[in-house]
Amino acid sequence: RENANSEERMLRFINPDANELPPKPAEEEEEEVEMPAELICAVPTGPVGLKLEGEPSMVDQMADFSCLHDVGDVPGMVVGTLEVEDGTKHYEMSSEDLTALLQEHAESDGRVLCFINPDVQEITPKPPVEEEEVAEENAEEAEDELECKENLIEMGFEEKAILASMKHFKDKG
């Protein structure tokens, strides 16, 4: 393909009944590459060029155009985390989930992948939700409910009916 437009290309046809076929060239032995325990890579915009399999996501192959050829040989490594531009870190992703996230954030400059050698290190577990975060979310939710209730009262709804409706929706999820 890289020589597709070359004028010096030649194609040789051989009649197998009249001539012996030339021997196949000896296959080059692949060098065994030692994987690091962990590899953290900033990923530029655009496609990453990885074929992923399983859960957790393991790199099966790298495309020739993959931007990750510069950082090392990652086939066989597992993706431990993906951090996106806004700082959100994703853990324990299936191949489908990781592919969807990479595509969703394809135009983002701030993607960071953490690859892990599964023979040496365990996959990064999702951290437990901190009590402070839960309390903060509950406070924000209560503030939103109060604002909603006040707006509905201004519109002429009865407070008792508003509270009953809010309770109903909370109970139903």
C-alpha cells in the first residue's frame, strides 16, 4: 500500500506447471518484549487504534496507525483506568464500555489511559464512594428540592400537594 503510486512496482506471474515456485521468505521471529508493570499514556484526539477484548479490557492488537506505538508495546496489557478531559476517572471497564468512552471523547485532548501488566499487577479497583461526597450530593439535592418547592408555591400549588408529589417520586426512584 505504501508503494501504491510508485512507478517502479513489478508483478511477476509464474506458471506453476512450468516453473517451481520460489521458496517463501523465512518468517522473522518476533522479539519478546517485556511489558512494564504499568504504563500511563496521554492519548491525542482521534482514534486510538486498539482492538480490545474482554472484561477488564485487554489490548489484543494495535493498528498500524495507533498513536500508542510511540509509548511502547501494549498488546496483552489491561486498561486499568481511563481519565477524560474533565478529570473523571473510569475504572473496571469492559471492552465495549471503554470503546464507547474513547469514541465519545474522541475529540478530547485530555484522555489518559493507564495500562497494567496483568501478570504483575492487579487492575485498579474503583475507589469507594466517600461519605463526604454522599453528604455533599444530598445537600445539593435538598437545595434543588427547596428551590423547586418554592417555585411551585409561587405558581399557586399547595405545599401539602407538592410535598406528597416529591415523596412519591423519591419513593419510585
